[in-house]
Amino acid sequence: MERICLFPGTFDPITKGHVDIIQRALSLFDKLVIGIGTNSSKQPMFTVEQRCEWIREIFKDDERIVATGYTGLTIDYCKQIGAQYILRGIRYVSDFEYEKAIADMNRMLSPDIETLFLTCSPEYSTISSTLVRDVIRNNGNVSLFIPPEVKY
């Protein structure tokens, strides 16, 4: 059976921390779907199409990675694409507390889908898309935080 994993998030924009998690997760799965979900509590800076295009460009040489947008419950999207796993990146304890609550809810909704957490590499732990957007809004240099393929 093909091991399919969904890595959901807003990726607004994708950061070097996201790329680190994706690259390290590749050895665990046959297919990794990077799912750009619509979060009703967040107002994105970039379109879903633009974010998908960046991801496709970054990982153009690896057919195991697919970038797509989705709406609705993450657990329902997992079922739609046949994903048995959900991947979440963790930077700090506060991330874990938030992500564990979501994982517990997903587990109750669909016990056959496992959530896996990967901690990000230390050099990326301070990078967040929220902070990157703030730097962009203020015309700062974000080249240390995002892949070179992310052009805006």
C-alpha cells in the first residue's frame, strides 16, 4: 500500500522551515501532498495558486511531492486523497499544544489517520510565515527566511 501523507498549512509564504520539514519527511512516505488549506481566521497575503506554484517550483525534481489547495476539514481531504497520515511541523512547545489539540480532534473524527509531528531543525525554529509577512510588508529583506523560488 502506498504511504500517502498530507502536510496541511497556509504556507503564506512557504519558508525554509517548511522546506526542511518536507525534505526530512520524504524518507517516510511514498507521496507527500502539500495541502494549502483555507483558514477562516487568517487573511492570506498570497493567493493559493501563487503558493502552490512556489511549492511546485521548489520541488520540481521530485514527483513524490504534490501541491494543491483544499477547503473544508483536513481529515475529509485526507480521505479524498487517500492519505493515511497528516504531517505537522513543530517549532516550540506552544506549537505542540495547539497541534496536539487538532490531532486529538482529528483522531476522534477518523481514528485510521495518524498525525505525525516533526520538530524543525534548530536554525529554522524562529522562522514563521507571520513574521516573514511582517518583514515583507515593511520592505525588509526576507532572503534568509524563504527559498529563492519565492518571488513576490
